[in-house]
Amino acid sequence: MIVKYIALLPEIILILGIGLLAMVRIFRSANTQKTFYTISKWTLILTIAATVIFYNRNVGEFWQNNNYTTLFKICIYLLSIGWGVLSLKRFQNKEYISFWYYFLILINLLCFAIALSYSSLLLLAMMLTFCQIFNFFLLRLDVEEDEMSCSWKYLLLSMSFCLLLWVGVFILWHLTGSFDYMAIKNYLSNPEHLNKQISLAFVLITIFFLFALGVAPFHFWYANVVSCVILPVAGYLTFIPTLVYFSIFVNLMNNVLAPLYGTYENAILFFGVLSVFMGAIGANSEDNLRKIFAYAGLYYIGVVIIAAADMQDQSLQGAFIYLFVYILAFFGVYTVFAGCRSKGDYLHNLDEVRGLSTQRPLLSATLLVLMISLIGTPPLVGFLGKLSVINALVVSNHYGLMAVVAFSVLILACVYLRVITAVYFEPRNINFDRVDKEVYICIAINVILIVMTVLNPKYLMHDVEMMLNVNL
Amino acid sequence: MENLKNLVNIIIIIPLLGVFFTSLSREDNKSRLSNAFCVGVFTILSNLIVLWRAALQINIGKDSWQVVEKFNWMENPKIELVFGIDVFSLMLIAAVHIAVLLGMIGIRRNTYRQKALIVFALMFLSLISGYFLASDFFSFYIFFEALLLPLFMMIGIFGDIKKQQILYRFFLYNLLGAVFLFVALMALYNHQNVSIREVSQIVLSGHGEVLVWGSIFIAFLSRIPIWPFHYWISSVSVNISNPLVFMVANIIPLTGVYGLIRFFPVNAPEVLRPYLLILEIISIVTMLLISLIGITKKDIQYKIFAYMTVYYIMYLLGALLPTDALLMNIGFSLFSYLIIVAALEVMVAHIDNQRQSGEISDCGILCSIRRSSVVFSFLILAAIGMPLSSMFLNNMVILSGLMKFNIKMAVCILLAMVLSAIGLLQHLFYLKYPPEKDEMSLNFKENEIEDISMRVFGVMIMTAALLVLSFINPLWFIG
């Protein structure tokens, strides 16, 4: 009996961890910021171990663990641990209780894990709605009173889009009589069943995912939210949800809604191209560092959407490699942000990081390498992403899109040049605080990963290929 | 051949090791020369020895590219990085190393972020060596684009660029060129990496041919100061007072010329023939205009820039001739040309420093500094094509080759070369012979003006000897 449900062990560990966090908060009085971080860290380490051990165990037909889900789960857990370390410093410096942050992160991760593995649209919609609600609480952590409106706007928007998701899911349930992925897929594979209601359901579900990924024209919330929340939340919103939503989106489009996807492929492509240009142009119009990188993220997600648009093996491989590379680079960028402080405050604006290289050369060098990598300059890791995407587009004879991806980077490069200019070529006007050793450790790990990937990209390519072969 | 294989890798790796050790070196304000400077010089000298060893291994008589190293980088898409060497690339690598070494000697007293400057200079050396050794399209592109990073950082930090827009345009122009090359690469690639020497033999159809060859041409031309790509390099070069940065910035057009030579060693693709005539006309107009502007400008930096532009375009037009017979002549000429310009820049920087520190006019300044006068005069005479370096004979061969194919073009090129030479001689005259009425220049006191040190003079004498040796026997170092 227990063996049958052993595949659920990682999620059970997460639930236990969440329970333990709550118990410690309630019953233990001598808690520090580190207490909650330590519990979260060990919960995640044990969860990773269980995920790796039971990577291919299933529970019935509904709970699917495979290379695809395992890779994404491990990625989000590892990123959460890494980002958790850097976030802790923020809470310690500000003497702000860290319980809610780690508690909400663990709950979010649990919801994402269930959404990734469970093959039911009902549970998927429930989990993703919960995530949006928990995000609302995350956005409110330690922010000024006048910036609370940002979280309320987000809640209103996200609930509206969740409503679309629910309507889409219920239309499908109404027509197919099931929430199960396989049953819906079988139903849709009959061309006679494809009608306007089904199309409407597809459109509504897709719109929710485009919103959650922050794809243009549904991106309007993202840059504002990222800029008005505390750095730990901004970082979390940048890495984790992007990975999860995109993986679920691809899974749905390939394994559930595939018969409908072809009809809307051009529309998805259009949103991708729009994101690329809106992202590149939007980034150039900003002076706030987080907004700059939020728009840059829009550009990258646009490229990922373009690459994955035809949902073929080669295209998906290119898209996922690009996604991993961009998330890795963004993690590095946010690590640098975690190290950029003056008088205890995190620096937000371009003007504030002027002359950073004269006092913090290592941080500056990291930022420089990451930005040059994000432009796609060889031999850095960003080039691998660019190469994979362009190669996929060439193979699928999308030469026009290849030109869009290749040349639009020039627009984005302008904003990176502004950042490099501020950091390296302009005189320093403030004193930067001492950088925590955790920041250097994270930078070192990031650099090692980048160097390993550059020297031997076969591992990254091979892993992504294996992941796609199994699931898609 | 086995030794050569190892040496080719080492040529790229040594400067990278230099980058590493320079980054770790401690700033030392007590000693005359910084640790970073010493590491930089040692790195370049070590690599020059390796280059010499590699030169001894190369089969001179073998008229082909010697592929010596393959590195399987990726499986999907299948990418194999291939490195090779021949006398032409070896000479260019050696010349760039010597030029950067001379540039470093020029900045030995500059304390402003010297460590960063040397780090980026060594990174540039490693990447440009990789560029000259790249044998397949992919590695060629990788080094072509990667060169931009150290270059941008050096010009940005040490280039005295007042307007950031100039800097951005410089980077974006070059990145645009790299994107064109990448587009051509991906269009050509088709899941099989190609050797750059075979690229021109690939048969393409219709629009594909125009797209691919056109992209490759634009990519390389974007690095050469020909209209409409001249703006970035002229606006960047005239501001730079640091000899090392000036030299590195002005080596970039060499990458464009080298790319065209490697991709189209014998002939440009048929589809580009109608455009070649336009290119030749634009090139000649650019040469003539820039050499005329060089005469009118008083700034020596601009005169040297004009001189370099004229010669680069001459090499380009020589490379575009429907023959590969001039390849080695271009190589021998480029070898001396780069060394002469680097040494000249060191001297110009020294004179400029004296002018600024003494708050005096530089008119007639060479009368008071004899060692500088000797070196400067030698270098100007060698630069204009006097029989003091390998430029003399090889430029004559290149010009005769140009005359053979298009006499009108050759006459125009010759005119531009004469004009650029007049510009340089004009400045030499200005520095050596002050007008009698110029009281400022007559009031030099011996103590106010410092001549180059004996060490630098020794280096310059060795450089002069090297140039003369290259005139007597361009391949003297091989024996």
C-alpha cells in the first residue's frame, strides 16, 4: 500500500516541511530569520533527494513522474534553495521575520509540483489559482503602505485571468465529461468534436498561460510588480514561475490540446514576436534595473515562444535550452543585485550603480559577463541558447523569424550597454556596502555552471533531449 | 605535426593564463613597473617564443592551410571547432603580439586602472589569435564576435570617449556585422560545419546566394573603415590617446580584411561581381577623401588613422583581386605595417605627454629629444614605404598586381598612398623644424622635455632591426 504511493514522497516531505514551519512559528518563541530558512532548506534538500530517487514512479494514471517533470522540479527546488540563501540576508539585515516568505515559497512549490505531475485539468486550475493567491501575499511582504496598491491590482488581474482558465477548463469538462488529460486528448483527436466551444476553451486556457508567463500583450503587470516588491520576491517571481508555467504550457499543448494547437500556432508566434519587440524596446525606456531586466525577460520569453511555436522536437529542444540558459543568467543577475547595496538598501536605479566596478570589481565582472552572455555573444553560455533557437528555426525553414531573433538582439543590446557604461565607465558617486560571502558563493556556482556548460554543452543538450524524448 | 598541434592550442591558452594571473596580481605602487604590467609583458614574450617554435614546425613550401586540431564541441547541432595554421596567419599573430607589446611599453607609466587594461589586452590577444587560427566557419564566427567584448571595454574605459553615443554606435555597428555573419553561417550550416576555405565553393541557389554572400561581405566590411561603415572607427580612433587602446582599436579592420582573404582566397562569388565594382569605387573615394582630410588635420592621431585606413583598403582591394598570388605579399606587408604603427603610436604618446606636462607646443619638439627624433624619423620613413621594412617590396608587388588588373584603380590607390605619406611627412617636418617666429617652440628648455628612456630606446632599436630584417628576408625567423 505504502509502496504504491511512494511516488508522492517528495510532495509529502514538502507538506511536512510546511507543517513544521508553521508549528515552529506557533510554538517556538526564540526564532530567528535563519530558523525558517534552515527548515525550508532541509525540506527542499530532502524533497530533491526523494524526487531523484522516485523520478519515474507513478501513482495510478493521474500522478506522472518522468524525466520531464523531474528535471523541472529539481530546477525549481535548486533555484529556490539558492535564492533562499540570498533572501535570508535581506531579512537579517532588515530584521524582518522570514517566516511568511519561506512558508509561501514552500506552498507555491508544492502547488507547482502537483500541477506538474497531476494529469487533471481540475487540479491544475486549482493549483495555479492557489499560486496566484499566494503570490498576492508574497507581494505584500515588507512593502511600503503606498505600494500595497500594486499587490491589489495584481490580485484583481490574476483572478480575472484565473477565471478565464476556469471557464476554459469547465467548457472542456462540459464537452468531454472528464478533467483527465488522456480523456480530453482522445476526445479532441476526433476532428468532428472540434467546434467553436472547444476553440474558446483553448483560447481561454492559452490566454491564462500567456498572462502567467508575462507574454505581450499580457505583460503589463510584470515589470511594475517586480519593481515594487522586495528583492527576494522579485527574484522568486523571475525564475520559478516562468520555468513552471512554460513547462506546463508545453505539456498541455503537446499532450492535451495538440489537435487544436495548429490552428492557433500563428497567433502564438505573433505574441512571441510582439514580446520580443516590446521587451527590447521597453527595456530601453527604463532606468530601474529590475524593470530593465523584467522587460529583458519579456524579450527572452518571446524568443522561447517563437522557438517553441511549432512544438516539434528540434524546436522544443531549442526553446528549453534557451529557457534554461536565460534563467541561469538571470539568477546570476539577481545574485549581483543582492550584492549591490549602499547603507543597507538594495540599489534599484541605473544611476545608483555608477562606478560599481571601481569598488566591487567581481560583482561588476559577473554582471558584465552575464549581460554579454545574454546578448548571445560566443563563447558564453547565452550563445548556446541563441544557437539552439536559431538552429531550430533554420531547420523548420522559418528564416524570417530567424532574422527577427537575430537582429532584435541589437535593440536589447543598447540597454545592456547603458548598464555596462554606468558600471564601468562612469565615476562612482556612492559607497557600496560589503558584499556577503553567500553572494560570492552563488556567483562562483553560477560561473562554474556556465564554464562547464560552455566547455561541454553536450550535457545540457543531451539532458534536454532525453527529457523531451520521454514526455513529448 | 604532433608538436604543432599542441603549440596551436597553447598560442590561444597562454594569453588566457596571462588574463588569469594578471587578475590575481596585487597592485603595487612602490615599484616602477606594476605587477600586472610585468605579467602582461612576460605573457606576450612567452607566446612569441611559442609562435617561433610553431613557425619552425610549419612546412613553408606546403601551399595550404595545415589543420592541426579538432575539438568536438556539440552534437546537436553538430559543431566541431577546427584550428589550423599557415605562414600568413602566423605572421599576423606575431605582428599583433609585437604591436600589443609595444603598446604596453607605451602605457608602462599609466597608473589609471592599468590592471584592467592589461587584462582586456591579453583577452584580446587570445581571441584574435583564435580568430587567425580558426579553420572552420563556427570557430571563425565565435572569435569574430567575441573580440568585441575586450575591445568595447578597452575603448570604453581608456578611450577618452566623451559622447557615449559614439561608443554605443561602435559596439552596435560591429555587433550588427557579427549578426550578419551569424545569419550567413546558419543559412550555410545545414547541419554540417564547413571549412572556411571551402565556403566560396558552396553552390547556393537564387536569393540564398545573394543573402549568404551578401551577409558575409557586409559582416567583414563592417569592420573596415569604408563608407558607410567608417563612422565608428574614425570617431573612436581620433579620441584615443592611449597607444595600446589605439593599436587594439585599429587592429579590428584587420579582422575584416583577413576574413575576406580567408573566405574568398581566389575569387569573390559570381553573384557579387556587380557589387564589387561599387565597392571598389566607394573604397577609392574613401581612401582619397580620408587621405586628403589627413593632410588638412593637424592632429597626428587622425593622420595615423588616415594612413592606416588607406593601407587597409589597399590590402582589401589587393585581396579582392581574382588571384591568390598576392596573399603572402599582403601578409609580409601587414607584418611590418602593424609593428610600425604600434611603435609610432608609442612615440606619439610620449611626445603628447611631454607637450601636456610642459604645457608647450610640440612644434619642433624633436630637436630637443634626440633619441625620440631618430626613432620617430625612422618609423615615419618606414611607414611611407622607404626601403626599411618588408612593406617596401611587398607593397610594390601588391600595387603591380592591382595595376595588372585595373590600372585606373591602382593609380588612384597610389595617389591616396602618396597623400597619406605627405600627411605623415608634414607632421614629421612640423615636429622637427619649428618656424623661426614661433617663440613658444623656441623656448624649450632641455630639462622641461624628457626623452624616451634608454630601455625604451633599446626596444625601439630592436623593433627597427626587426623591420630591417623583414625587409632583407621576411621569413628570417624560420631560418
